[in-house]
Amino acid sequence: MSATTTQRAPQSWLALAVFLLVVIGIGALIGTQSAPGAWYEALNKPPLNPPNWVFGPVWFTLYVMIAVAGWRIWNAAPQSAAMKFWGAQMLLNWAWSPVWFLANLPWLALVIILAMWLAILGFILSARRRDPLAAWLFVPYLAWVSFATYLNLSIAILNA
């Protein structure tokens, strides 16, 4: 059965629902439990730092794309390097906010976001031949995490 045929099977749609629920649900839970507070508000911020309201819609959109990309690769090759990179970037993604907003550790958060960036790139490179759409779904994510890395590093330096 081809990947396209597999993705049309009813159990595949259930798997997509699970991917969406887990990625968006855990992301939302972490986001609500580690929302910016007084510590973040008091930080010196770099140019181009967006207002707080931008992050929610951007992350929701990215989480949908991350879930769909993961689902597509899981359908095609659940034990592949791409799927391992997908899992690694997801764990790093979920770790970043608590380290940044709850532990207030921008330098450790920088280490996490750099590892996340590498895992995202690893996913793109390992998924591109098997499922180009899954790889392309991660390109905006890589761009956003690149921007977030600039913000993380800038804030760490400005507040050292």
C-alpha cells in the first residue's frame, strides 16, 4: 500500500487526530502554564521583538503544520530517521517554554533552541525524499525558530 493510500485509511485519519490533539494540546497546556510574567516583562528586549499576542496564533499554526508533517512521516516510515528527528524536536519544543518562562534561564533555553533548530533541520533533510510535503511543512517552523533563536540570544545578551 502506498503512503497516499495509507493516509486515506480511516485509522490514518484517527492517527492524524491524535497527532493534532497531542501536539496542539500539550503545546497549549505548556503555553498556559508558562505564560510570560513579570520576569519577562522586565527584560530588555531587542529590536524586532513582537508583541506577546503574536505568539499564540503563530504557534497554533506551526503546531498544526508540525502535527501534519509528523503524521505523514509516521504513515510512511514510523521508524525512520525523520520520525526520530520529529520526536526530538517536539520534546525540545515542549522543554523550551518552561526553561525560559518558569526557570528564567535564557542561556539554557538557548542551548535547547539551538538543539531544536538542528532537529528541525534534520527532519527536513531526512524527510524531503520520502515526503517532500512533510519537509516543506517544516520550513516555516525552521524560519520561526531561527527568529526565536535571535530573540533568545539577544535577550540573554541584553540582560546578562
